[in-house]
Amino acid sequence: MSKKKTRYAVVGTGGRVGMFTHPIAGRFKDDAELVGLCDPSEVRRTYQQRQLSEEFGVPPIPTYADFDLMMREQKPDTVIVCTPDCYHHEYIVRSLDAGADVISEKPMTIDAEKCQAIFDAVKRTGRSVRTTFNVRWSPGATRVRELIAEGAIGRIMHVDYEYLLNTSHGADYFRRWHSHKEISGGLLLHKSTHHFDLINWWINGIPSRVFAMGDLVFYGKKNAEARGDGAFTRYERYTGEPEAAKDPFRLTLDEDPHLRNLYLDAEKETGYIRDQNVFRDGIDIEDSMSVMVKYRDGAVLTYSLNAYCPREGFRASISGDRGRIEYSEEHASHIITGDAKSAGDIGPTRKLILQKLFEAPQEIAIPSAEGGHGGGDPLLQEQMFSHSAPKDPFGRSAGHEQGAASLLIGAAANKSMSTGLPVNIDDLVKLNPSAKVLSDLI
């Protein structure tokens, strides 16, 4: 007797959806079945449908513009939400109320009000919401968690985390819908939620108080003109603009078949321009940010993100009362479109140093792994889609409460930047008051 496959439907068929649809149609086809693709763009959803059939040999997946019709006709067990961030809560709540569980791309949502709506829907329906934090699953990040859990540096007192986005990957947020805070919540929601979650998970901590400062200091028309780069501001987009031929920030959609099919061919239908000039007016997110976070157990995080650096990666220093862990990664040029590396680029490198008090530092080996996000994606996909996934000893799966613990740092940081005052997390959304550590949260 064959096993019953879990039925999955997707809402939002842009650039990220392949992370979910490809393993369902391929590696985990015996356990999972894709039953619907929903997107307001017919061009995008039929492109994804065609790509899945050509690459994996599956029959054409039913496509929908109407989400509720898809839910009624297909009755999926789980809905995967890959829309722009400001719509996540809407489709999460509608899915839960329709009787389905949810897997949501990070961030789960972008502000406290939307987060509370998700909490209320989970309580009302008894269904589950999973947030995909790929970085938890990478070998380097997992090794750091393991060392801390073993007590290698004792009680955690302080974390310093610096993230650098370069002028390829970092600039890309300023070409897209992400450059509007009402849609993405800004980089402290869309990008930093990975980092905040990683730190929460590493130290098994629940954030309680946040203070932040940030501004738009590099991208945007006024900044370009102020430093003498006004020539880069004379066009609204890059594709089809001869004047942009030598602009190092350009992205040309007609040169990339995937981007052309997803976005350029859909422009007349959607009005969405994927390759907007990063030095235009109208950008209202920050590109330089600093955040301080106090945790329930007294630990403190200092965090910075800059989106215009000459290289990409991060450095994390974790100090405990028995020693210190230093972990760093340098990343390749661009993880979104697969652009070729520019001159001088290096491949991904990782370094992990453990130094206990009164002892010499030692470099800790990190296992190598294949796949996106440093090898984390295949492990996460197995946990999501396989009926026989191994038990995870590191607690890397995140439900709605752990997803909220990450996004609420960003939401509190946004409020702090606007008011100039520190913000208490529980004044936004009350996380379980009896929980002492992150692993106490779902």
C-alpha cells in the first residue's frame, strides 16, 4: 500500500519559489505532491508550471489567480507562502482558516499588528506555521550552536554581529519592491531576520528590549549626487538603457533567461519593474543600520548591517563567562541571480575560532556541504518534505513563536528608529511570558 502524499500549494511564484517547488517535484516526489501554483501574474505562474514539467517531468501543475478557488478545488494539506513580505500574514491567516498548515518564507511578516493576526489565527484554528530559516541548517552555524550548547564558553554575556552586503547583492534590494518599507519592512525585517534568528538560536535567547539607529546614506538620488555620481541617476531602470552600459550597478533582465521570463515578460501585465535604478528617488528603506538588543536572560547583542560594502559576509563574536567564539564567513558575489563573479571575488570561506579563558585559541573544523545557504537548504528541505526525515538534535525547525522572536527585533528596531527611543518587545506582541529560552517557544 503506497503512502499518502502530502499535498502542497504555493502562493507567490517569483524568484524564491524554486527553493520549495523543485524538491517537491524532484527529490521528495514519493512523499510530497504539488497541487497548485497561485500568483496574480499569469506569465509568472505559467513559466513556473512549464519549468517544473520540463525539468522534472511532472504533469502541468494547476495554476490560479484566485487563491480561495485554489484552496476549494485542491484542498492542500500545507500552503507555502512566497509572496512579497507585506502579504505573508494575509495568506497565512487565510490558509489556516481554510484548514491548511503553512510554510512561510522569512520573515513571517513585517510588523506587530500582522504578527498578532497570525498568532490569533494559530490559536483559533489549531494549525501550524513554520518559518524557513535556512541559515540555521548550514554546517558552520550548526557547529557554533553545538559548541555553545556544550558549554564551551559558559554563560553567554554578549554577541557582536557585523553583516556586510556588497554592491551586487546589497544593491539588488534597492532595485526591487524591497526598497519600499511598506512592502518589505526594510532590511531589518527582510534581510536581518536571518541574522536575528541565528543569534536567538545560537544563544537560545528570547529578545526583550531593542534600540536602533539607521538611515539611507549610500543609495538614492541625493546620495549619488552628493558624492559626484550624478551620471548614475539619469535613467529610471537599467534594461534597454544604452547610457547604463557602463554602470557597475546595472542589472539587465534581457540577459538572464530566468529574470526575463519571471519579470521582463510580465511587465505589461503587472507593472512591476524588477531592475529599477538604485540611485532614484522614492527609496525609503535604510542601507546602514545599528541595533542593540537585550535578552530576557541578560545577554546583549550589538548588530550592524551595511548594504554597500566592497565584499560580502559576516563576523560574529560571542563572549561567555568561560571564553569566546569568533565565527566569520565571506560570501561569493551574488546569491540571487547567480551572476558570474567579478574580478577579485573569492568563493565562500568560513572560519571558526574557539578560545577558552587562559587557553590558546583553537580553530574548529567545519564540515563541508553542498547546496544553497552554505549547505543548509537540502537539510531544511528534507525536514519539510520527507516523511522519513531524521530527528534533528539541534532544534533547527522554527514555528510561529520563534519566527516572531526574530521579526519582532526588526519591527522594534523600525519603531525605535522612528521614535529615537528603546522599544520593549512585549509592548508589540507578547511572546510566551513563562518561556525562559528560545527552545521554550514553538
